[in-house]
Amino acid sequence: MNHFLDIHKTSPDDLRQIIDQAAQMKSARAGRPKGTPDDDQPLAGRMVALIFEKPSTRTRVSFDVGVRQMGGETMVLSGKDMQLGHGETIADTARVLSRYVDLIMIRTFDETVLTEMAEYSDVPVINGLTDRTHPCQIMADIQTYEEHRGPIKGKKVVWTGDGNNVCASFLHAAGQFGFDLTFTGPSQLDPEEEFIGLARKAGSTITIERDAAKAVAGADLVVADTWVSMHDSQSSKERRHNMLRPYQVNDALMAHAKPDALFMHCLPAHREEEVTSAVMDGPQSVIFDEAENRLHAQKAVMRWCLGV
Ligand code: CP
Ligand code: NVA
């Protein structure tokens, strides 16, 4: 079964097919009102459950709209309103949902919830973010980079700040799509060694550089994310901000990158914290294309999952 659990768990050929299909589907419906159905209706008659145990704007709306454009139907469920939040096991929940729906997308905290859901589900499961990874975001980011600048293979991506879940999926993508990644941030927030090792094993150059300006030198793409993720305790906020302040993406830092470098952020952003408004709203920023491409990339992911 084609679960979409993580980028390193999907083959490079399948990932490439998904990105190419996302680009084709995007151009096929360019300029149409968002509520217009796609010409083909690959999800006609299909029901998709979207489960959220954490807040979401982009993931929720882009999956919902994407399914409808492809002719399917959705059901948006909040984890806390389900029996899942009141002691029913994940395995039993997965077995039950598989009797009603054709596809499950889940955003959760602990990765084991996702993997157990996939293990016991009879229908494909998609990772809509866990504490550890966020693969759908990075599929949209690869699509976005390539529509602006061509193939990402061989390019230099610089991740600034916290080596978090989004950074982890970028590391997975480095290995699978063949780009290099430099992490710049405090040592306490380094990405997981295991993920660095996987990318290196796949042939990518992964560099850790504490000096943000040196890290960004020659970058093709600079990426930032929030300094406090949804799974981080609010009490860690001040400590994190103090550690991360030197890694803010601002005009001075972007000046070290290549002149045609792009800036990305998965959003939601905290303006003037991890990135300045000048960069977010500046000519190198493609943040709203990234947000739009969540829709197209995930439509292609769902088609791949269902084989339609
Ligand atoms: N980037 C992203 O996943 O946004 P949401 O949390 O709004 O879904
Ligand atoms: N790292 C962030 C990403 C949000 C889309 C978080 O997990 O909160």
C-alpha cells in the first residue's frame, strides 16, 4: 500500500513523478476559480478523512480543497472530539476508519501515532505533520523551487534556526532529490544525527555551520521556520529566542546568498523574529507560492497513494 509517511520512505522515482504531476495539474487549472472541478475527477466517489490533533490553516484548507477539486469528499475531524482522544487505541481507530473512508491524512504529535495508524489501516495514510517530520510541506517546497529556478539537484539549501520537523523533511529530501544542505543554528537545536546520516549516505553534502553569514554564503535557497514549534513548551520560548536571535533571516544575511537565491518559510511566520518583513515581502521570497503549492503537491500525493 502507498502510505505517504516520509520523504525518505518514498522512492526518488515516485517522488519525482509526484512533483511532475503536481506541476502539470497546477498548470492545467491555471486561472480557473478555486471551486471549479478539475477536468478529470480521479477522486470521484472517494471519501477522505482529515484528522487534526494540532492547529492548522494551510494543511487543512489545501487538503480539503484539493480533494474536492478532484471530485472526492472530505471529513475534517479533530482528534480531541474523537474517541481517539478518550482512550480508544490508534490500531482500533485505524481499523474502524478503514471501513468508512478511502484515505486518511493525520496531523499528530508523536510519530508513533502515524506509524501505528498506517500499520493497522487498510487504506493509505498521509503524514500531515508530526513532532518529527513534515513531508507534504517539503514536496510543495521542491515544486516551488523548481518552478522558479529549475532542477533542485546539486543546489545549496541553507536551513536557519531550529533543526525541527520541517528541517528533518528537508534533510530527507536532500538525500532523495540530490541537493546539499547546510544547517545553521545553535548546537542545542541541531537536527537529528540519524537524519543527517541518511542524507549523507544518499550522497548529499550536509554541513553544520554555527556562523549564519558563513553558512548562507553561496546559497541557492535560504529557509526559516518558527523558533517555537507547536510541540515545544511555551516555557522554552524565551530560552529559544535568546539562542536563535543570531539566526534571524534579514536583508544583511540574505546579502551573503547568491543574488538569485530564493527565501522560503512554511508559514505561519513570526514577523521580525525568525525573519524580517523586508525579507518575507521582498523580491526573493516565494512564501505564498509555497503555500499555494501545498494544494497541488498534495493532490499529486493523494493520487499516488490511491493509484489514480
Ligand atoms: N505550513 C503548514 O503546515 O501550515 P499549517 O500549520 O497552517 O497547516
Ligand atoms: N515547525 C512548525 C511547523 C508548522 C507548520 C511546527 O511544528 O509548529
